Amino acid sequence: MLRRVRATVALIVTVSLILLAVGPAAASDGGGEAGATAQGTEVTEAGRIDGAPNAGKREQSSYRQTMKQFESKLQPASPELPDIAAQGSAYAAVSDPALFERSGEEVLWNSDRGWAEWNVTVPEDGLYEIGIVYDSANDFAVDIVRGVQIDGAYPFQEAERIRLKRAYSHDPYPPERDDFGNDRRPQSQEVKGWKNELLADYDVNEGPLRWPFTKGEHTIRLVAENQPMKIKQIYVSAPKPPPSYAEASAQNGGGTAQEAAAGKEEPWITVIEAEKISRKSDASIQLQSSDYPLISPETDGLIRYNSLGGEQFRQSGQWAEWEFEVPKDGVYQIGFKYLQTYLNNFSAYRTISIDGAPLYRDMEQVAFPYDTSWRNLTLSDSSGEAMSLPLAKGKHTLRMTATAAPIKPVYDGILRSMDRLSALESAIRKVTGNFDKSFTDNGNIDLNRDWELDKYMPDLADRMNVIIDELTALSDLLGTLSTGGKSDVENALRIAADDLADMRDHPRDIPNELGKFSKMQSSLSTWLFRMLDQPVLFDYLYVAEPGADIPRATANFFESLGHSIVSFFRTFTIDYDFRRKEPGAIDVWVNRGRDYVNLIQQLADETFTPETGITVNVNIVPDPQMFILGNAAGIQPDVALGIDSAMPADFAMRGALLDLSSFADYGEVAGKFHPGALRVFHYDRGDYALPEIQGFNVLAYRTDIMEQLGLTPPETWDDMYGMLSTLQQNGYDFYLPPKDYMTFLFQNGAELYTEDGLKSALDSEKAYQGFRQLTEMFTLYQLPRDVPSFFNHFRLGDMPIGIIDFNSYLQTEFAAPEIAGKWAIAPLPGIRSADGVVERWSGGAMQAGVIFKNTDKRDDAWQFLKWWTSEATQARFGTDIEAIFGPEYRWNTANMKAFTRLPWPAEDLKVIQEQRKWFKEAPQVPGGYFTSRQLEFAWNKAVVEKKNVREALEQAVIDTNREMYRKQIEFGLREKKGTVLHQLDVPNVTEPWDGEESP
Amino acid sequence: MSTITETASPYAESAKPLKPKRPGLLARIWEHRVSYLFIAPFIITFVLFILIPVLVAIGLSFFSFNAISMPKFIGWDNFLAILTQDRIFLQYAIPNTFKFALIVGPGGYMLSFFLAWLIHQLPKAVRDWFTLAIYAPSLASGVAFAVVWPVIFSGDRVGYLNNLLLSWGVINQPVLWLQDPKYFMAIMIGISLWASMGVGFLAMLAGLQTVNKELYEAGAIDGISNRLQEIFYLTIPAIKPQMLFGAVMAVVGTLKAGQIGAILAGAPITPQYSGHLIINHIDDFAVIRYELGYAAALSVLLLLLVYGATKFSFQLFGNKGDE
């Protein structure tokens, strides 16, 4: 026995030694493909984005590495070279002519797929910049993304996703005021028109990207990643880097400063309010109302949009533009009043360009250091002296672009270390034969056995040293960037380095504490999350002749005190409830944030009231409990919105809501919603609510990792079992929300209640199958039972596939830029029915609108609810809320048609629509809340206590029935002795529905 | 007291002739109107926020009320149901509450006294710091429950306790502490003990400082030979009022506890009712099932329970007669 173990170990060791000899990363190659070894050394060097244990074999090198490579060989092309341009319509080849539409010199690329190629002839070898004259081709508020290939290959990794920004302006500006005198947030209106931009990625470089070309003919291919677009021209031009201020002023003989100082009149100064932008790149760059002393203009205790940015202006590549005019030719100083309390002990960076380009190199990385109060920052050169910028008389445009380039090396370094850590971890796992990462981190290993790991992996200490050194170096680098004081990230890096050093010194213990690796990686990754963010809040900009008096930014003690006192006394004069109380109007209570409520009010005033003559008071209800308490106190609205899905039936049972099906046109109105959603609001032959928003579950997966493992997203759960072994053998996991019992019950054809709604139907054989399937996922198949943040695991790549809901979908879409384009969604795995259809039943969170029974304006209220849930209003609301707050505020309307009119990525929309066909939520019956409670108990018994599944489920059924019985007596459905007096009807949904034809 | 009034009061002259006739109640109240003014703030808030709600709850317990429709009078039915049909109440809520209250109440109480006594032995300079350290958990408990403890008992490997035990080799796999009914109650009790050094503890500490030092000297002369005797024969009798106060606070506090289970479980219902206390049961009926009458009946029972336990504390520490 022992001998056999030794033999196996020896074999593993030999294999891993061979692999190690070829290159460190080869050992991380789970499948053991021989082809992968060629790039072995390359992999650990490359700044790989995904930290998965054995991800990405054919990775590109990053922009920085590519540039370093070319440093000696290729020079930037000489600036005198003329641009080499190609008309948009003059493309050389396209993937599919049907996607492209030429007109004149422009081409409309009306799709987010395919590719197009242009030919350019480059006169000499060198590094060039690529420019493009483009416009957007629709109104979706998301970036246009294209990959750029030169001669059929991406020259560097960043070229795979080049973002082309749209331009927006605020409309109306200055903002309108609402009834209380508060500013109404203006919409971001896209400004169409040709935009001429040099391709850039402000994550890696604050200027345009440079592309290597040799002399001769080349093809530039654009590969669609997101959004259709129009292209007028593509051109290659020689880089024209700005001179440094010191050089330039030396050339001018340093006369500029004195010249200005000699001026006899009062030096001129103008202040441009930051909120008064002319253009911005993202709808999500937001106006803010900031109440501080000395803020300009004052808020007077109300909402006044008087500043711009903050957390809403942080992603690199986002820009804002302001226009200003100077009275005469001359030199000027430019500065900003800013607040940067966001990045503890760090600076946030901006690139400032004037009329299209930074005048000096010193304007490419302007640091806004951390400070707890407002500060002025005048653009200065490296020595700290304010720069005098020569400007001609007339109008100028100042553009400020957020850039993360200075911090990017640290970011890349951390990623690299994480990669090395996971490579090292999997190498050790190969030696010890411990691959079980699913739930028990030490898994199937014998804890009492120890390993002379340094014998099996002679380079172990070296490999760890590399990581330790890198982490220490990064921490030092961060120290130099800090604005004083140690930052949290810096400390985290040092701790990780210390931990590693400790492991290096005790190699024998390593196999028993492999979990430390993933812990280290996850702690590093939490810092990565927001590392590239560059938030700054701006109050105003100033352009001044040297020597002008610049308004003071920081308030002194008395000003602060005065401000506080005035604010205090304002609380007596301003009613901060902002409740609208127009007499004769219908009262609408909304359980959502102020932003949503204001927009609903605005839309109602704009379209509903003029159309119907019904006025509406929309007010906030901060806590849903208020509906119950208000009810007890006799205070009730006519309509309530934003109600959670269980509440309508609860209220309906007690007779507080109006039965909407009593309206003649209810059938027509309800036809726009999924029957699987509507049945939640059905109680005893009545329908009491209309859904507003409706979530979904989808399967998200990392395309890069799945491809590399040779896996495709599973269609059915059987497929999923099939792929699980491959996943788990390679140290990956599948994420399933632990207590999502409904998916499995419904897919197995079970129902929660009998047709008369009086008994639990979980005693059926189908329900048992479904419940057993769910529990076996966590017992037999060892899926992780407790995952606090799947999102982070997904980004990291150690759980490359899992089931997510609508919110996680948005989070992944908008908060994980580093995996953009590397993941996709698919419908949930299902169960193949007898006739070959995969049934994917699953639920999703909903919110609904209801009408209270005591209303004296029944018909008005119904009209309002109809208007609100109509396709036009929902689509308008969805687009408006995104226009105001950015795409993160995606409105997942329950109206099936309006849903398709929102700016979903085309591929995702198809998947989500397919999944929404199979929407089914739990019906509500008296005592129904016991179903989820008892199922959770049963899950707990079966999974945690490892008790018999059937027994656990049967106990759940008994207890649920008992509670339902009790409740039925309360609601008069049963006599006290148990005779049934009245039967309910629980609508069943057995067919998928895509919203096209009425059910 | 009365002698002083008679000599000092300017009304003494006019009061004298009335003396033979005992004034009516209202007149006496009017006479002492200033005293009533002084207790008014307490009386008003007490009536408004304690007395009326309690009376309403008692009234409501005879009704069936679902928060929306009109309450319906049903007599003793609620109480009948509680005592004969409510399996969860009898099987989980009552035993859990007793288990919890018996350990946390007297346990926390003794711990309070012991720690107070221990701190009292410290030099004055450091005493306040220890007091603060021990008292702080009860102040911060709400936040700590929600933030600190779930992290410590987190069910994955990163949870502090799991991590520690794993690294010491006590366990081989992470334990789902807060999902396993086996551990849940024990964790609740542990945390509650940690947070139980509240006002009772402070009162005892203050009481200890009022004990006359000469007593100990006298005791020593009278033959007290060790610290334990000192505690039993001198310290405890000397701080009886504070001990009573501490006991009442402990009893009421533990019977009222309930929030902690819900916070730890992250849901109003604890796993398999393992931490289901009477308060949770009341919440369950009031907020989830909307049976406010039934919940009121449960609260009345709880009130009786608290009253009984308090009476018992008075038996133990109250002043028998006027000592």
C-alpha cells in the first residue's frame, strides 16, 4: 500500500519536474497540453487579467511590455509625416456585407458583431497613432467598443477592447426646478456628430496608444465588441508628443512670466462653474449638489447642482469638457477647485487637454492629492511652479480625462502576483495530489502526512521569493505615490509578503495550508476592485492671468461655523420632507429612492396629467412597514408602487386591496405580463397587482476559461454534472445559490400547492425529486455551500461559472471592466422533457403596483396604474433613468415588450428573453410563508446535518400543512372543525411564454 | 420632614386651623402640586409609552386582529391556542427561552458581580479603563451583533473562528456555525454573556465603591478570615440594593432578548428554530403572519413571566421590612 503511494507520488513528481523544467507556467497547465509550454515563460510575465489557476495560455503581452519590446527597435515616426487616411466606406474587406451600409464616404456598421478592414500604406517603419472619425448609430448610453487588429493580429492585449466614447450634454441646462425649488436633475442627451479621436486607453497610457508599423501596406481591422457605429475615416498619424513645460519655457527664453507680470491693469480672471460642462463622455458623470461653505453657487439648503463628478466621475477614459473665452492673446494659468476625499492618502489623476491636446507633458498626469477639504490646484510643472499657458484670444475647450495610468503598474503587478500565486498553488496541488477546493479547503488530504516539498519542487523558495519581492516592490512603489501616510493597500501588500515569507521558511507546512493561497489572492483582489478608480469632485475651474487673485477654496473656522449655524436655522424654514400635497390628486406612494420617485412624478406631470387631466402626488415611503401602520391609522394612498411580491396577496387576503380584474380591460392590460409573474398576485379568483419589475436568473460563465477547458455552457443539469468533474479537477467551482429551491422544484414539474390552494403539494414524487436534486448538489456534487461573494470569485476566475440574478448581472456588466468581453450568459440549465424541450423554469425578484380598496378615485387610480405599466411609459422611464444616472440604473421592467426596448447587449437580450419565457414564481396562499421556511429547514437538515432527504421533506410538508390549516380557519376557508368551506384557485403555468401572443 | 415644613412654611399659620379636618384627595394633590410637577415628566412618558401600550396589548390579546380589517373579539381563544395548539411555542420558544434565560440571566449576573468585584480590586488609575472595556460591549452590541459576530462565525474558511480552528488543527473542515442548529444556541448564549455587562454591572461597581471601608476592618477584628467570607458576609449585604437592581435588569434583559438570533441567522427565523425565543415568536406572529391579537397574547404571557421573575429577584435581594 505504502509502496504504491510512493510510486504514485514519484510519478507525479517526475511529471511535474519535467513540466517545471520547461517553464514555470507549464506546471499550471491542468490539461497537460503540450502545445501550451511554448509560451510558458511568457505567461507569468504577461499582465494577465484573469487570476484563474490555469487560465489563458495564448495571452497577449500588455501594451507596456510591447512598447518596451519595441523601444530599441522602433522609433516613433517623425512628426512631420502627413496622416495616412482611409475613408470609412473604402473598406478592403468585411466579415459580412449585410452588416455594413455605405453612403458617400461613410459606412454604417449596424451591428455589434463582425469586422471590417481598411488598407493603409505606411511610408516608413515606426510607431504610429491611429485615429478614427466616428459617430454612434443608436441612442444606447453605453460605450462603443472595438478590437483593433493590425495585419490580422492584436499587437497587444489592450487592443482587444478599445472604447470609443459618445458625447453627451445636459438638457435642460440650467436645470429646471421642482415644486419645492429643488433642482431637477437634467437628462444627459447624446450629442450626435462626427467625433475625431485618437485611439487611447487611459488605463495604461494617458496619451493615445502607439501602434507598431513597418514600411509598406498594412490592414487595420476593427472587430466589433459592443454597439453599432458609423465610421467616416480611419487614419494613421505620426505621434506628436507635447514638450515638457521646462523645455518649452527654456525655448521661449523664459520671458512669458515677466511679460505678464509687467501688465499694468488688474490681472484678468474668469471662473467657470464645473457643473456647466459643454460635453461629457458618459451619462453617468453626474452633477452633484454639495453643501459646503464657500461653494459656488450656494445651495441655500436646497438641491442645487453646483459641482460635478465625485464617485460619478472615476473611471479612466471618462472625460468632461468646458468652454471658456480669453480676452486677448497671452499666457494664462488654469486651475481647479476640487475635493478628493475618496482615495485615502492617494492622488486621483486627470489628463488636461486644451483644444484637443495637452499643451505640455506636465498636463498629462495631473495629480489631485487626497485632502479632507476643498482645495485649489493650479496646473503646475514638475517643480511645483504654476504653468503659464499660451492661449490665443477667443474660445477654447478644456477637456479633462480621468486616467489610471500612474497606478496601473501596481495593478498589473498585483495581478501578476496573483497569477504566480495560483500557478504555485496548483503546482503544489499536483505534488500532493490534493485538488479538492470545493468546500473543504484541505479536502481529501491526510493532514498528518507531511511533505518535503522543497525536495519535490527545488525551485519552491525561488518562486516564492519572486512573489515576495514583487509584492514588496509594489508596496514601495505605492509608498512613493502616496500623499503622506501609509495607505491600506500598501499595508495589505506587506502583510501578504510577510505571510508568504513565513510559508517559504516552513515549506513542510505548506501542503496543509493551501487555503492560504486563495485567501491571499482574495485579499489582494479586494484591493484591486477599486484601485483604478479616480474620483474627484469639482466645484469650478478658473482661467487667470498670472498674478490674479484666485478665490479661496478652503473655508476658515468662522466661515464653517457660520455655515453650520445657517444650515441649522434653515431646518426651521424649509420642510425637508418635500411631500407633495396637491388637493384632488391621486396619492401614489412609492417604496423606492428619491431619484426614482422624482422621475416618476416628472413623467406623470409630463405625459399622464395632460392626457387624462388627473393630477398625481408621488411621494416616498421609506419603509414598507408603513403600509401596514398607515393602514392601521387609516392613512392610505390610492396607489402604491414598489411593493414586494408577497405583499399584494397578504393585503388582498385581508381585504385591503382592490381586485384589478374587476376592471373591464384588465385582461388586455395583464396580457403584457408573464403569467408566471401574474400568478403571484392572484388570490381567490382576483388579481391584485401588476408587476413593475421582474428579475431573472441566468447562467454566467467565463468564456476564456471555459474555452480553455474545452467546455460549453450546459443545456441541462445532466450536462452540468458532466462538466463538473473537469471543473473540479482543475480547481474550479460551479456556483449555485444554495437555497434556490424553486428552480429545481418547478423544473422537475412539481408545484408548491395543490390546485385548491389548501395544501402543500410538496409531498409529490416530483417535488421529492426536485428537492433531492437541490440537496445533492451540495452533498453528492460538493458545490460550495456558503459563497459570500460570487461576483469576486467570478472576476478572479476560480468560479468561472455560476447562476446569477439580475443584480449580479448588472454588477458584472458594469463593475468588472477587467473581464469585459470575457464572459457571457446563457439560459439556466434545465431538464429535458419527454418531447425534447429543455424546461428552464426559474423565478426572480419582483416589485409591483397595487390600488387600495378604500380609494375614492378607483378609476383614476386604475388609469394611472395602466399608464405606468404601459409599454411606452416603462420604456421611457427605463431610458430616462439611464440617461440621468447611467447604465447601472438599468430598469428591468416586467412589461415584456418594453423590456426589449431597453439598451441590452443584443446577445444578452436573446438569452434573457429565452430565460424569461420560463419565468415562474411561487403563488401566494394563506400560510404560504411556511413553505420557504420549512424548505430551508429541510435543506439545513439534509445538507448540514446530513439527515435523510425524504424525511426532512416530509416533516416540512407536515408543518407547512399545519400552518396553512390554521390560516385557512383564520380566513374563513375552513370551519373550526376542519370542514372546507371555500376553495381557492392557484393558477398553474405549464407553458413558456415569450410575450408575443396572449396566453 | 414634616416638622421642617411646619416651622419653615409661611402657610403654616393658615394650615393649622384646618388640621382637624382631613383634606380630600384632590385637595391634597393640589397642595403638593409642585411635587407632582417634578414627577410629571416620568409619569407622562411612563403612562404614554408603557402603561397605555401594556393595557392596549392586554386588551388586544382577546381579539383576533390582522392589522388591516377590524379586530374581532374572540375571548380566551388566543391563550387557549397558545397553550394547546402552538407546537412551535411549546416545543421551541419556551424551552429555548428558559435555557437561554437561565444561563444568560444568572450567569451574566454572577459574571457582572464577579467582574465588578475584580475591577474594584484594581488601583483607581486603571479601574476606569477596565470598566470601559467591559461595559463597551453592551453599548455596542447592536452594531457588533450585526458586524463583528457574523464575521467571526462565518461558515466559510475565511471566518475567524473557522480559520483559527483550522490552523490549530481542531477541525478539518469549516463548520457552518450559524446554520447548524447544534451550535446556534450555544453561540447565542456566548455572545449574550459577552454583552451582558450593562447597567447592572455599573450599578454593582458603583455600589462596591460605596461600601464603608471600616466595615472590613470591623469584620477582620470580628474574625473574618478570607476574601470569600468578606464577600458573603459584608460586601453582598452592603450592596443589596445594587444587587437587586442588577438582578432585575438581568432578568428583564434576558427575557426581552431575541434580536440577536435574528441577526446571527440573517433572517427572522433561526435555523430549525434552534434559537427561537419568545420574542422571536411574537415577531413571527406580528410581522410575518399579521396575527397581532395572538402576538399580543404572547406578549401578555411574557409580561407575566417577567413579572414573576422580578418578584423572585425581590424575594432574593429585596429589603425585608425596613432594614
